[in-house]
Amino acid sequence: MTAADMQAAIDARWVELESGRLARVISIINEQALPVKIRHKRDLNTMLNDQSKNVDAMIEALWKAVDEVGAVAAPRAACRKGCSHCCHTSVLLPAQEAALIGKRIGVKPEPHKGITQRGDIEAGYHNPCPFLREGECSIYESRPLACRQQYNMDIDALLCDLSGGPSKVPYLNMLDYQQALVLVTAGWRRLGLTSVPAMPDVGDIRQFFPNGKEKKQ
């Protein structure tokens, strides 16, 4: 398929999605996931205020919560085993989450190298996630929240294809869980008489684990 053919197919798909099909799918998912999200909101608020919980435990609780919503969405998502387009995009995560992954897989992450936006990372089919092996994630049970929340709510992976450059993908909205991860991993700074969360240190998974599961020699 030529670049022009690909763009024509993408444009046609978005006309179809904007006709209301995507909204109907999202509405069904939201209705099915509502009881789960209500419980999560209560549990996550309790967790964020629990001084006895360490950061690792809170991140793992967020992973579990996102996986639970994902299980509701999965039957209607385009995502399938062996599809790895998103493993070739930038994968941003806070340093604390990288540290937790490192503990779980036995590889210490590289010192943090700050970035400000996804465009700072050279990603694409030429530079996949270092944990991608034979089309599959080699740390699937310990993958970051950024990967767990990627559910394309289309009928196939057309809009995920990076051949013609990044395309807008109709991902399931997991903003609440992203915000919770920021709160869990944020530092705090004084502003007048109150403390406000400061953005956590963030890097790409390629920076933290340039050699994947291989330990640094």
C-alpha cells in the first residue's frame, strides 16, 4: 500500500468513526466498566491517603486496576496477541515505576535521563521497545501503566500503523489512572502555605532499560 493509499484509508476510517460507531462502542464500555471505576475511585482515594502504603504497592495497585478495566474493554478492542505497533512508539514512565519494573525483572534501570515530551524520543519500527521479543512483550506481567492502558477501540490496527508516520488512534480514555500515577510518583513543593504535587521525573523505557532484560556488564 502506497503512502497515499494509506492516508486515504485512514481518512475514510475516521469518517466512519466520527459517524457515531466509536461513540457507541465507548458508551458500551463505559456502561460495563462503571461499577468497576466507581470501586476503583473509592479504593484509589483510600490508598493515596494511606501513609502506610509504599510507592511500589501503590503502583502495583494501579496496574491491577487498569488491567481490570482493560478486561472489560478487550473483547471490543482491536488489540490482539502478536500486534506490536504500540511497542514501537515512545513509552513514557516515571522513574519510580522504572525502579519497580527493575526490581521485578532483576535489572537495575539506568540513571534517569529527563525528557519533556514524547517527541524527544526517537521511536518507530527501527527503534522498538527493548523488551519486544518476537512480536511479544517479554515483561508482560511487569509492563508499565503506559502500556497497560493502550486499548485501540477500533475494529483493526489500521490507525496504529506507523508506516506513514504517527496517526491519531481512538484509545480508551484512562486519564483518571494516569493522573493517579502522577500523584503516586510526584514530588511535592511548597506554594505559599500549601504543598502541591510536582511532576515526577519521566523517561522513556529505552532510556531506563537500553538493553532490555540483559544486565549491564
